[in-house]
Amino acid sequence: MIQVIDAVFENGRFTPLAALSLRERQRVKIAFVTSDELTAAEDLPVQGLALLAENSPAYVFLADPREDVYSLQDGEPVA
């Protein structure tokens, strides 16, 4: 499960700004974007979303050859 939370980095540690539903000592991976990189219109920049998708186990199934269901013979040429 991927969650986006707000946190503060202080004294070498990330401190969430809201309660999390995690087990004590549960390991997580953290991908972060500093607030000065965000615009008012976005929660997470496109590059951040792409990085999360690239490193997320959610898309591992796409490496399975059985998922490659299209070939060059599919569809029609675009003129």
C-alpha cells in the first residue's frame, strides 16, 4: 500500500504530522519530495509519481511475458 503523508525531518528523523496505522517497528520505504519543489496545484510532481511507480512492487506483474498481450499486428496503422 502506498500512502502520501506530510512529515518533518528533524534531528535525523522523519516525524509524521498525522497518526499512521502502522505496526510498531514496521519497516517502510520512504520516497520524499521537499515542499519547496511542490506548486500549490500539485500534491506530488509527475517525476515523483513516476519514481514511485517505477519502484513500487505494484507493477511487478507487468514483467511477466503473459502480460504482453499486444503485438505489432494488433490495431491499425495511424495515418
